[in-house]
Amino acid sequence: MKKSVFSFLLLSSMFFGLIFWGCEDDETKTWDVDSDPVLNLKAEEIHSRQGRTIRIEGTVSDEVGIKKINLNIDDWYLNRDIEISTNDSLVTAYDLWYDFKVPADAPDQGHTINVTVYNMGDRSVSRTVEVFMDGDFEAPSMDVQSPVNGLTLAPEGEIPVDIHALLSDTRQLGYFVAKESTINYYDSISFMGTGKVAHEYQATATLPAELGEYNFEFILADSAGNMVSESRLVKASFDFDKLYLADVATDEELTSDLFGVPMLISKTAPYNFEAKYYSEAPGTEVKFVAQTTSFAPHCYGLDPDDPDKLINDPQNALPIILDEKGYYRITLDLENLTYDVETYVPDDWYFEPKMENPDDDTYIENEYVGKLGIVGSGFPEYPDQNWATWAAIEFERDPENNYRFYKTLDMEGNVQFIFQPEHPWGWWPEPFWRFDRSVDPEKTVLKGGDNVNMDVPERTTYKVTFDSHLNRAKVVPVN
């Protein structure tokens, strides 16, 4: 009996001893380490602002194994351990990538984040990341006043091209570049260290006396690296690709619209153009320009010394006066500087709604085409209009002209739209009109094209005008 008890106790002691020895060996395992881990930070200086997310980024390595990474800044209540390796799973290389939002109440001063790496032998290395509350996240502003895009100049000799740009930034300008590779034109200015927030750039580039197209590029960066760029096409030619009708009097009116002013007209042959235009009132004055943002350098109107002829002179050209209300056809020959004006009455198809009662038992989808309207987004007065045909913003139709439609409304933010008939059940009946291109469109496209896409930074009231006969639309501010 005693022998049995003793044997049981002996075996039990050996069993528990083995268990205890195994656990002790695993938990107290030591690492023979004679080197520190390696920590390389992508940036040891970050410029940010309150409420923005910053990223601590870098690479960590250790030949034995990375145990953990600690990120610490007491002022922001950050003390984070990132566990990497265990005795059973060793990691010798690790990409650090940690995002953290700067507290909204962080003072406008420098802040230090400590980054510490421990290896499996508990040897460590530390680095610091300095965070400054002076981040610049707004792009600089660049207003290239000349040359205007699409400028065409006659290559009768070497052609001087005046370059004029207004540059500004809310904090500090960095650098500016103007270049055109075809003529090896390159000019740059560095503003670093000057503290300048505004600069007026003026220079002249010279084109050769030969036909050609030249693409000028302009790049502006601020001291934080935020960048904007623009390009301008300048043509050396005796013939214009495009010509526009301007029924406004100032450069400001040419540029304050969202699109449609001036109005693109048709090219019928070299040097020859035809404008179809609707005069909304007697006495409308029109001129013709070869660029969209200015009356200079090419503006065609009546020659003050010979009103039967045209003159290309932005200072002295007189407008062509349309005496009556209605449609006009104006033909221009820019080589011989002649023109002709005549009235006409359109006889083509115009839009008519077909509005059978949609509750009728005999109702068929394609039988109902509601009144024409605007369908899209970016209209704060019409919260239900978010690409909903059942909530189309109805046009006002000109009571004296079945081709003309109007609507005055507010726009804000990213504004997109097409011209689409209303439908009470949310279907998309034909006909509809989109545009020849989404940005700065020049004409509408029946049952095709792209949705217009514009940015309106602040809420503004505009008048939308659409003429289905001319296939032209414009959006202008309402004062």
C-alpha cells in the first residue's frame, strides 16, 4: 500500500516537473543579440494642420527579429505598441505605415513623435518625427492673361508672342516655368527664400515666319510643392480653324459665362464662315472673334471707313447691327473682308411634349414625353433633382419661338446636366440633348454626346438658354 502511494507521487512529480520545465524554457528563452535594429523613416519632418491625417512611414529591419514598434507622443495621447515577432514567428523586415489624425486642438507649434523599435533581445533604437502646424495644402493661383488659347497669328515675319501671367499663393510662391519645346523657349523663376506671395510675369517669345502650331506650357508651384499648370495653343496661320460670334461688349462678359459665350459658328471653306444667330431684340450688335476669352488680337467688325467691308481691328472695328428680332444668317469672307446679312425663318422640326395620362390603362411607356427640362445635379433650389427625370427642372418656352427655352436657377459645386423631357415614372424618353464635350462645350448634340461637367465654387444664379434649331446653349450669370 505504501509502495503504491509512493510510486504515484513519484510519477506525478516527474510529470508536473516536465510540464513546468517546458513552460519555463519557452517563456524565459533568451536571445544572444549584439546589434541594434535598423529604423529608416521616410520623413523626419511633417508639415500638417489640425484635424488632418498624418502618416508615419518607414522601414525596419533586424537580423534576429523585430519584437515591436512603439509610437509615442504624450500631448496627443498616443502610445501605441505594434507587436511584430514572437518566439515562434520571427519577422526580420517590416514596412511601417501608421496613420494618425492630428488633434483639432493641437497648438500651432512643433510636436515630436517618438518612434522606437525593439528587437528580440530588447535592444532598441529611436527616431523622432517633428510635426509642424504650418502645412500648405492649397494650390497656388495662376492667371495666364496672354496668349489666349487658340490664338492665330499671320506669319508674315517673325511673330512676337506676349506672355503675361499673374501668379499668387496664400503662403509663398515656389517656382514658375514657361516653355515651348518647338522653339526651344524656356524661362523659369525661383521664389524660394524670397517670401513672395504674388508676382506678375511678363515676357516675349518669338515664333518663326512659317506656318505651324505651338503649345506653350506654364507651371506654377508653391513652396510646399502644390502645383498648377496650364497650356495655350498658338497658331501661325493665315486661316482660322474656328470663329465665334460675340454679342457682348467686354472681355469680362466673354469669360464670366460657364459656357456658350462667344458662340461658335460654322466654317464653310478656307477663310469662309457662316453664322446662324437669333436676335432676341431689335438692334442687337455682334462682332466676330478668333479667340474665346478676349476681343484681342483678332476681332472682325465693320470698317469705319467703308462699312461695306470688314476690318480685323479690336480697337476700331464697328459691330454689325441686326435691326429686327428673329433669325439671321451672316456669311463672312475673311480673305476678301466681305460679308452678307439676311434674315430667315426656320422650318425644321421642333420639340413638342406628348403627355397622355400616365394613369390610363392603355398607357405605353414611349407615348409619354413630358415637358423639356434640365436633369442633373448641382442645383440647390431643387434638392429632388439628382438625375431624376420625374423631377426635371422645367424650361420656360419662348412664347414667340418654339425653338427657344430658358431657365434661371442657382448652381453650386460640381454641376452636371443634360436637356431631357420630364417623365412621372422616372423613365428616360427621347428626344434629349447632350453636348459635344463635357468641359466648356460649344454645341448641343441631339440624342448623343456627353453630360456637361462644371465646377461652381460658390452658389451663383445663372440663366440657361437653349436653342434647338441652332443646337447652341449658353449659361451666363444673372446680375
